[in-house]
Amino acid sequence: MQPKNEPTFRQSVDMMFNRAVAKMDLPPGLEEKIRVCNATYTVRFGVRLRGQIQTFVGYRSVHSEHMEPVKGGIRYATEVNQDEVEALAALMTYKCALVEAPFGGSKGGLCIDPRQYEEHELELITRRFAYELAKRDLIHPSQNVPAPDMGTGEREMAWIADQYARMNTTDINARACVTGKPLNAGGISGRVEATGRGVQYALREFFRDPKGLEKAGLTGKLDGKRVIIQGLGNVGYHAAKFLSEEDGCKITGIIERDGALVNEAGLNVENVREWIVANGGVTGYPDATHHAEGAAVLGAACDILIPAALEGVINLGNAAGIQAPLIIEAANGPITAGADEILREKGIVIIPDMYANAGGVTVSYFEWVKNLSHIRFGRMQRRQEEARHQLVIDELERLDRYLGDAWSMTPEFKTKYLRGADELELVRSGLDDTMRVAYQSMRDVWHERGDVEDLRTAAYLVSITKVAASYRAKGL
Ligand code: GLU
């Protein structure tokens, strides 16, 4: 629970924005224009379920239309409220600007506990919500493109896409009205794990920045680093899985709704996930110590702390007790403005949300482009690329006959080299490049400007500069 003296989520985002903007030279009017949310729509609609009409409340907030369409997920949770969607929409604006996804920021939410409903009921509710938004152009390929967020996934996006297509039967670009769809409904390979993959790429890039590592008091590589992860949902699960299976990190703690698992030797992420799916929580998992008071584990000793669930989990109440030298915000807004200040004073380095979890929207951008171009990535080039590689291999093999055994190619090299990139590989390459370039743009500001002490401020400076430039170009 967040202490009562804490500002709201939206105020917290505004405070961080203000801190950065104070270091810029923007005309005050423009500063205000960028900060405020342009519009928030509340829709109330009824759905006949179990013999009676139930009324649902949903939101879609549009923060900035300096680029269109605006982009951002739709969240299903009982706590959804206007303040929250506005904060999340603002973060989308800054996130898209930072990673150069050509979108404005938006976010939606429906006040609902999805676990209380059957699948066919959720479909009715989702289609009705989509109808309400689509008829106001709040779902539209060139105006407003939602995506998954907490409590929603591929299934909901497929319903939304189909609902929009039914309402716009002649729109050839209908599929581009929403991203995060399943592959068979116009989705793209690698979208489900994209946010977690982005967290992995972000950490890899951070570990290529010696000055950044020094500021965090860390040395060496990701290999062997002790990681605590809060929330094993879609983002947390994939981040923890990739970091442990591919980079040698040890997942020493996993915090979930019903407590935390701790094992200094490292937890098997796949096994924990299976346990949660089968048992509804982490309680009873055999290969770890279970702590009923899960949140306390946020303060346990580790190298990297990854809050990957809700906003406000690190707040005025617990910030002073955090021991991790490096925090990467896989969730949106997990650290309140007050906590951010305390952590900064403690010398903790924070890789901010607008960068750390931008992998999702980045791959959403690729999916949107795929939908508009009506062709899978790699379809035209792949075999041509393979044929050209074959030419090189043939030529090397011809030379090989003169050079003798010492020069022959290994069969593994040949197979790897010959294979042209498929969609998944292209998506990963595009995501990796995006995460590297965006980190470098923040890093330069962080290390080179004497008045910028943290990565969050650097991230805001980079993104606000871009948003301001596009408003200026529009004549504002
Ligand atoms: N909901 C995700 C986010 O917070 C993804 C948004 C998108 O793909 O548009 O970034």
C-alpha cells in the first residue's frame, strides 16, 4: 500500500516531468501544452450477463496528438481510474518519443476483474467496449491504436480487431486498428515477449556503458548477477526467463500477490511460472523459501531489482530500505516521485520505465507497419538473401580446394550463415537496435550534462525535446 501523503500517479509523473523541464529552455506555454492530457473519454455501457444488465466503466485518455495515431494499451483491472489512465497516457507520449515510434500517447482501461468472468462474457464486454471506443474514433488505424496491457492480451486484441472490422467493412487497413493481435489475426512474431525482451536488451546495453556501471557501483557482466523480480506476469516472466536462460543472471527472488520466493542459488523461472499457473500463486513452491510478506523482499540484497507489475510499489513507505544498486522499471510508474528522490540520494541508479519497458510499443510499431504494408517482414528478401550467401559459400568452397583443410568452414557456420532472416529475427534486430540507440541518446545527456544526475531526467529531456520539436514544426 502507498502511504497517504503520496501524490497521485498522474501528479507523480507531472513532478518528474517538471523536474526535467526546469533544465530546459521551453516557452512556458509549450511546457504546459506538452504536460497536460488533451482529452479523457469516459464510457459507461451496459452488457446483459447472467440474466441482468451490468454497467461497466471504461476510459480512453489521449495525452498528446503531436503525432498520430496515438498509441497505448488497454488495461483490465478493478483499480482503473481516470488519474491512472492519464498518467499512463502521458508516459506513452514520452516513451514513443524516446524510442522514435511515430505515435502520440494514449491509454485505456476498463474497471473489471477479468478473473470473475467466463471467456464468452469477456468477449461480449470487450466487443461492447470496443464498439463504444471505435464509434468515437478512439480505436482507428490512423487515429488511435490500442494494444495489450495488464489484464489483457492477444485474445482481447483479436476481439477488438474483429469488432472494428465489422464496423468498418470497407477499410482495407482495418487490422492496423490495434496491435498485439495473435499471429493468425494479423499479429507479428515476437510481440508477446517484446516488453520482456526489451528489458533484457536494455540491461545488456547498460552493461556496455562503463560510466553507467560505475555510477551504480557495479562491475563485470550480467552473468552471475543476482536479480529480484516483482510480478511474474507477461513482462516479468519473459524478462526473468531471458535474463536467466541467456545472460546467466541468477533470479534470487520472485515477488507475487501471495508472497515471495527466495533462493540465493537462483530460481527456475519456468518451473515457478508453471507452479503459478497450476496453483494460482507461489505458495507451496518447493525449491525456495516462501515469505508471506512479499513486499519486504523488495528490500532484500541483490544486484538488480526489476519491478514488473504495478505502479507505486516503491514509495515513501519503503524506498529507504531498498538495497539494490540498480533498478530497472519494467512496469509503468513503479517508483513514485517521492521514492525516486530518496533512491537518487542513496546513489541507486534507475533505468526509467519510459525506456525500460518500451519494447512492447516498439514491436507494436512493427506490427502496425506490417498491417499497413499487408506483407510479412522478410517475405520478399529472405530467399534472395540465402541465394547470395550460397554464392559466397560456393566460392569459398572452391578456394578451399586450393587452400587445404586448415581453411575449411565449420558446418555450423555454414548453416547459420546460409539462413536468411525470418520475421522473428528481423523483429529482434529492430528491437535491439531501438533499445541501443534510445539508451545511447539518454546516456549522452546523463554523462555529458553536468546538471543531469539521473537517467530518468535524461530520458525526459530527450523525449520532451522531440515532442517540442514536432509541436514547433506544426506552428505551435
Ligand atoms: N501497454 C504497453 C505499454 O505500456 C504497450 C503499448 C503498445 O504497444 O501500444 O507500453
